[in-house]
Amino acid sequence: MNTNSNSYTIIYAAVMVVIVAFLLAFVNSSLRDTQTKNIELDTKKQILASLGIRGIADAEAEYNKVVKAHMLVQADGSLQTYDDTKGFVTNFERDYKENQNNHLFVCEVDGTTKYVIPVYGVGLWGSIWGYVALNDDKTTIYGTYFAHASETPGLGAEIAGEKFQSAFKNKKVLKGDSIAIGVEKRVQPEDVPYQVDGISGSTITSKGVDAMLKQSMSGYNQFLISQQ
């Protein structure tokens, strides 16, 4: 075959594309289990972070020690054990949209019960998500963890900083029977128990966090107001 012909060039390029595509598919398939495990471990680290447990060498072991039960909150506020044979959930927003599942993690820290609720929403440029840890009274916040996909560094991205997250500690979740926890640009004195100051220069991301908290946690309202 004439190696200088157009047909040779086309055939050579086609063969190379097929070979590269096969290799990429093979590598992706080979690493899929490892990738899945890494995503699961990262999710568990985020749950622990909402409880103030960060920088642990063996996060898997710590998660198994701290998290006592993975539950689903029913419409009436009752709890149902999550069927873990379906796999560990890492995208709580998608699972809610597809299966209407409101996940709840029952934890124990220093001998006291804590409840961790996943939250998810939209910031200025993309998805934001996190976890809210409640004390055993189910009405005050023990800790939070927030993350983002693409918020602006130094502005909206500050939701991932401990300074912003720590401001939620001891805030009240409910005002009467309604979700009141949120973020405001200028918190009024009467709202101090329920609100956190928004990030300066990041109005849209702050509003996104506020909407995320209210919308995500509204599905847990009956559980939060119940006395169980």
C-alpha cells in the first residue's frame, strides 16, 4: 500500500481511533470500582466533616464507628432503615428526584445522638451541596459542611470554608413548625437565632444556600417537629 496516499492516511487514522477508544474503555472499566469507592469515601468524609470530624487518617473506620444507622424519613416523620444492598448513595438529590428518598444518618458523637441531613441546591455557577448535623433535640444545629462545583474563589466559594460553616452552630432550625434556618444579607435582631450572615459580595450564592437549606430540609419537617 502506498503510505503516501490519502486512503492509507484515512485507514491509519481510523485504526488508531478504534485502538485508542478500546484502550480508554478498558481503563475506564478497570478503574470503575476504584472510582466508585473513592466517591463513597469522599461522601463519608463530608458527612463526618458536618460533625466536626475532619482530617481523619482512616475515615472509613471512623464513619463505621460514628454512623449508627442510615435511615429514610417517611412523609409522616417516621424512620425506615435504608436498604444498603442497593448500594451507598452519593447523589442524594438524584435519589430524591428518582425515588423520593429523604436520607438521614443517625450518629453518635461523645455519647450523644446527632442527626445528619443531606442538602443540595444551586449557587451562582453550578451545584452546591452539603450536610447539616443536628443535636438530639432535632431543633438546633451541631455542625455543617458545604461544598460547591464552581463558585467564585474568594466569594461564593467561601461557603466551603470553616468560618462560614461554623456560624451555623447552635442556630435553630425551626420557628414554630416551619423551617427557619437560612442565610440573609442583613440579619435582623429577631432572626439572629435562625439566620447566618451572607457572604459579602456573593449575594446569589448566599441566596442559593438559603434556598438549599429551606427546600432540602422541608422534606424532614414532620420528623423534626415530632417528639420521637
